Amino acid sequence: MTVPPGPGRRERKKAATRQKIADTALRLFLERGYEAVGIRDVAAEADVAVTTLFSHFASKEALVFELDDDFEQRLTRAVADRAPGEPLLPALRREVQSLVRHCAADGATPIWRLIDETPALRQYEESMRLRHAESLATAIAADPELARSATVSRTIARFVIDAYSLAREAPIPDTALDEIFPMIEAAWAATCPSPRPA
């Protein structure tokens, strides 16, 4: 069996630069406050050009949410890559639980405090959650095994994204997911599959 090649040198270097920029930005934001740090400050401290920074991050807010795209892809892959015949909700619950554990890990509290105290970051997080929900809804609606309408898909996707947010904020995230997901499963079970085209 042939093992697929890993990322090349160029890709590794690009990923390392992106990580360096994100780490530098977060350190500066936590040390000085989000509003007190500009894009030029981050670029200078990371020893990169401002154009390089913007080639990796579309905005100042995106520097705080550097795993945004990764989280979105993980949610949609939980739908598309689940085992044949595996029900949707257990697959999504596993992924949400993994994301919550990552975001509730040691050291994450100061970052979430920064987000909660900064209106621009709260607004960005809200738009990010809506985008994740739309991507997840698209993946659910596109799966022929699930056969649910666009409205049902969007509703369940919103529930799942809200489950992530509620569990992340809960004192015991796993207990919160134990309470939330049966309600989502009941909502999903109450919907009727869309008729398949003849």
C-alpha cells in the first residue's frame, strides 16, 4: 500500500508562517489588549510584511480565530465522511465534542475572555457560527441518504452549532452535550425524509 506524500516544503513553510503570525497576534492581544494592537504591530513582531499577513488572514479578527476554516471543514466532513449507514447525529456529536474539548482546553480561558470583552470579536464569532451552520446545512441537504429538505437541514445545523456554543460555555461540557443532543435527535426524528425523485 502506497502512503500518500505529506505536505511539501513550501506548504510546510507557509503553514509555519501562518502559525507564527497567529501566535504572535494572540500574544500581543492578550498582553496589550485587542484594540491597542494594530495589524502593523503584529506584522512587525512576527517579522513578516503586512501583505504576507493578509495573504494568510483576511482581517484582524481572523487572527484570533485562526482555526475557523479547519472547524468548518471538520463539521462538514463529519457528515460527508461518516461510515455508510451511520446515523447523522452521533457523527456530528462526536465532532462537536472534539471541537468543544479543543476550545475548552487549558489556557483557553484568557482567549475566550478576550473575545467576550471585545465587541468586534463577538460580532466576528457570531458571523462565523452562522457561516459554519450554512456550510453544515449544505452538507446535510446534499447527502442522499439523509433526504431532508433545505429548511430541515438548516434548522438542524443551527441546533448543532448552538450545541457547540452552549457546551463550550458550560461548567461541564460533556454533561451539557448529554442534555442537548437528545433534543436535537428528537427534532431530527420528527422530520420526514423528502421524497426521492422518480
